[in-house]
Amino acid sequence: MDIVLNGEIIHVSITFGISDSDNENDLNKLIEIADDHLYIGKKEGRDRIILEDE
């Protein structure tokens, strides 16, 4: 995605890693899972949303 800011074009990519709370994992584990999925998305080409079940 390109954004124009002060006349300059800035390229932005967005990747999300998502984890789902099932009451079995504490907050630190959920963050770890989301972080792992974030890096999977970046490795697969960025601009992605990676869910826990994928």
C-alpha cells in the first residue's frame, strides 16, 4: 500500500499474527503465538493475516 505524506510516497506493508484465547494459554503464551504467526506472515510475503489455526 502506498501512502502520500507531505508530497512523498511511502510504501507500507502490514502483516498481523493473531492468536485466540481458549483459556488454556496465559498472556505471555498468546503473545508468543501471535509473534510466531507474525514472522510466518512476513516470511510468506508480507501483507498477510496469519491466524492460529493456519
